[in-house]
Amino acid sequence: GESVGLHLPTLSVQEGDNSIINCAYSNSASDYFIWYKQESGKGPQFIIDIRSNMDKRQGQRVTVLLNKTVKHLSLQIAATQPGDSAVYFCAENKDQGNLIFGKGTKLSVKP
Amino acid sequence: SQTIHQWPATLVQPVGSPLSLECTVEGTSNPNLYWYRQAAGRGLQLLFYSVGIGQISSEVPQNLSASRPQDRQFILSSKKLLLSDSGFYLCAWSSSRGPQHFGDGTRLSIL
């Protein structure tokens, strides 16, 4: 089975609140992790990535946290907006650039 | 900047008919190329990947094949489609150490 999975299949938040999407991975040798956003009918869109030599990386309104001790990855979205509604996937590297994707978390933002 | 194009966006084909989906990448050289299939509400399943012209690796046994006739062109084919081939097909590219970037996919329906 997949070594990357998500704790929650759905997440509903109020507009303006912060969102946290979680992901667990099983391969302690993985050294590269990526978060993707997929809107309905479109391909996944790269959000942010992190390598295993880092614990935290920030982008515009997004932060990825990596806890190698417990093999846990999270994506934090600040001041969540309706346009953030989508399915979010985490992925870890496998080999030769191949990735293993989690099943996805659907984020719904309530106005 | 790099762009990836997939076509067609949607396709309806009868069982037993052939298939050819095309993907091209612009703005980069010698990319890694990938074909995925995504079932409704599910994660991404890697079908094929290629690290160079004429080099194709298959991840799962199936009714499909892939070819890379040019550096930035990746084609997904079938001689005879099955009902189970229905799905959302995504092409992606990456550099050797970077994230994968996806096209907008082809929605394939088999009747």
C-alpha cells in the first residue's frame, strides 16, 4: 500500500481561520516532501516543498512543517480563503524523481 | 518559464477502440516525464515514467503503453480500450531534483 497517508479525509474551516492539514509517511529514508493543491477538474498544483534537512519552510500564507522523529508532515494555511477550497495531497520521493502520493484531504472553506 | 500541455481535455471512446493521449513540455530540456491515472475522489497512481528519449518504465501491469519519441513529448496509448481504463489521466514533468508539475489532465470515458 501507499506509505504516505493523511489523518483526515475532509476538513471544514471558517473563512479567515487557519487550516492545518496533516500527513504521515512511513519511509524514514525519504528526503523530499511536497504539497499539492488540486481543484476540481484540474491537475495538481505545486504549493511548497521541503527537504529532510529542514524542519520548517514558509511560503506565501503557507507553512510546511516536517517532524522526522514521528514521520509527520503538515501544511498550514493562514487566513484561509474560499479560493483555498480544494483537495490537498502530500507526496514523498521514492526514486528517480518518482513520488508516492497520499490519498488527499478535501478542504472546504465556509464563508 | 516551463509549461506543460495535455490534450484532449475530454475524450469519450467506445470499448475496444484505440487511444492516444499526448503531452508536451516547453521551456526545459531532458525533463523526467510521468503519466498518472486518478480515479474519482482518489489519489494518483503512477503508470509510466521516462528519464530520457525512448526510456520508459512501467509501474503497473495494464492495458496501456507509453512512448517518448522526442525529448519533450510523452504519449499514452492503447490498442484496445477496456471499460476499466476510464479515468482522469495526468501528465507531469520534473527536473532531476525538483517537484513534479502537472498538466490539466484528460478526462477519459469509455462506453
